[in-house]
Amino acid sequence: MLKLCIVYEADADSQLGCALADRVVVECIDWLREQPDLLAFQREWTTEHCGIQFRWDAIDDLGRDMNLRIRGYEDGEKDYPDFKAAVRALRVIRNLFDDVDAVVLIRDTDDQPDRIDGLNQAKNRFDGKPHGFRVLIGAARTKRECWVLAGFVPCDEVETGLLEDERQCLGFDPTTRSHELTAKNNENVDRKSAKRVLRKLTQGNFSREEECWTQTPLEHLKSKGQFNGLTEYLKQVEEVLVPMVQHK
């Protein structure tokens, strides 16, 4: 069985990242598509260790407690945002387990798009290297909520009306241009806040949010997620995790 770990900011991020990866694996492998229940015997997701969740802040604290020293990036290149945090998280996981096959790093870019560069720097240090494991990056531009919005398809007249209201308010369709929404914390006054828009469309119902990534066809998600990082994540899963399940 493959051992997969995920580093995340909040529980919803972990649920989203794991569920989407599982969906891609099932859809791409014929025998799993016919018997999806067999997936449970092919991989296990690890999200914590001894009660410590693999949240970015918690795993960073754990790495510091372990006195893990993080050297800068190679060849004199500057360290981009999140490089050291990602390396520390990957080193923690490597120190805790000797049987990890892959680690998924789920991260909001917020107002720092060069976080993606930092995550890729960390990936380059570990991915496929001796004593390492495969590393996948799920960088949401600008927030996880943008990925969810990419999967929002109105299911009735009420939701159709809510989406039209948001189109009028924003001047664009937030389900097709979610990457243009903001990561502002003051979502009550920022009309372009990704959190505000998602809450409005789903009427604050988390179960409705979940449907956006568990029920919406993957092809739709790939189409609407080309600019918010979702398509890139799904592609990495197809290129890395799918072959690992097929050939294990």
C-alpha cells in the first residue's frame, strides 16, 4: 500500500487535496474505475503523527523542536517564500517515516505568487532523490476557495440567481475567473474576496462546497482551473500518483 502524506493549512484543504487526488487516480485506472472501493487497499493518506496535524504551522514548530537545520537553495539563488518552510516540512516527514512514497504540499498563494517558486525549490531538493520521495504541489491562486469555485455549477434557480448577482457585483464570472479574486482577510468589505464569494454562492453550506470538488466532473474542473493552479495539481496527480498505483 502506498503511503501518502499531505501538508495543509486547514482541514478543508486536506479534504480537498486528498479527494481530488483520489478521483484522478480512480478515473485514470480502468480496474479502479470499475471497482472504486479497491482504492482503500492501494493507498493511505497520513495527515498527522501522534496527534500533531501536518498543518504548515504545526509541522514547522515540530521541525524546529527537532532542531532541523535548513540550508539555503543551491547555486546562490535566492530563497523564495515558503522554501524553508516546505523543506522543513519535508524533512520532518522523512524523519518520522521511512516508508513514505509521496508528499502533497497544499498551499494558498495569497498575495505572494512567488510562493510557488519557493515550493518548487523545495520540491527540487527532495523529489525522486535518494532517500527522498515524490513531491506534488497544489498551489491555489489565490485561495483554496478559488478551486472550489471552479467546480461550482448552479443546481437550481436559486443558485443560478446567486451566481448572476455575483457576476453583476464583480463584473466577471467568479467560477471561470476565480484567480482574479482576492485573498483579503476583511472579507466583509472586500467584494472580490474569494471567501465572501464562495460563502454567498454556497449559502454558507460546507456540504455544498464539498459537492464542488467531489461531484463536478474532472474535465470541468480542469477547464475552469487553468489559471488558479487546480489544473496543474490534477496534472501532477495524473503524472505521478497514477503510475505509482498502477505499478506498485
